[in-house]
Amino acid sequence: MIIKEALAQLAESQTGPIIKVLERGDQFKVIVLAFKKEMVLRAHQTPLKTKLVVIEGKVSYREAERLVVLDQFDELEIPKKVLHSVEAIADSICLLIQSQEADKS
């Protein structure tokens, strides 16, 4: 019901994307991002290994000099500690899958 809740909140004319945790474990988190067309998830960084998966719609991922357009079912690894943003080209639902990585030292 988390995705449906996010969509319902989105329908209430939000100015930014709706962000909800779908599932959380000791070493991972799955986050739902719901966007209306032209909404932007402002520039930020992640300290975790993260993958962005587009479930529905179309978004653009931007970091420094790189722009990637993602359609439905496309996925993208987001580098740790790199400033990036996401903008909805169409109404969209995305998943962010985050996980802890063991240090390899």
C-alpha cells in the first residue's frame, strides 16, 4: 500500500516528489519516489550504494556534466558522494534501492 499512499499524496498537489520507505532491513532500504511531471528531487548526495529503477514514467538523472534519461524499467547505479538530482519528464514512480557495503580493507 506504500506506493498507493505515495500516489494519493502526490495527487494533493505537492510541490516536490513524495518519498516513502517501502522496505527496510539491517543492510538495505527500498524507497519509493513519486513525481508529477517537471517535479525535481533537488541536488543531494548519498553515502550508500544506490540504484535508481524507473517503474513507471520517465525521468532525467543529472550529475555535474552527465545527463541520463531513464524510461520505464530502466535502472542506473548512483555513485556514492556525488552531487546529483532527478527530474520527472513525465509523471513517474521510481524505486531507490540502497545497501550498506562492507569495507574491503
